[in-house]
Amino acid sequence: MIHDIVVDGFAMDVEVLHCVNIPAAPGSWSSDWDAQGEREIDFRVVSAIEYDDAGGKRVAPDTGQLQAQYAAQIETALWFEIDSRAKRLRCAV
């Protein structure tokens, strides 16, 4: 699934390759993974556009470098999108 996110002035199209989102089950004592839950995501930056103050845009040529430089911010933005999508689906039903 591809998500549109904005990180540090770059509008990015990010493809989620693998996502594990298992909620915590505090009453479970079978393993620490069950009790604490698990969140893991693998992604790839498909494209990125940078906008300047004048409104001009420039296509970022090296998406791999952007992915390496902004990995933590991209991951945070993706989890925000994934979590809010689940909330929007609950409200729409």
C-alpha cells in the first residue's frame, strides 16, 4: 500500500512492503512479545518532491538517500497514517 506523507518539506510517496501491528495483551504471560505487542514496518520511498518557499517544486533524484536520512521520521508518519486509518474506518461503519 502506498501512503502520501510529508517529512521536512518533502512530499513523499512511500510504499509499505511489510507491516506487523499486533496489539499488546497485558494479561498474557505466555511470552513477552504477547504481553507487550509488536510493531514492525518495512518501507520504500517511491518518489519525493521538494517544495521551496516560493512554491516551486523539485523532484528529488535520490530517494534511497532520503529514506536513509529520514527513516525515523518516515516511520513515525507511517504509523500515524496507519493508526488514523483504522480509527477512520471504525467511525465510518
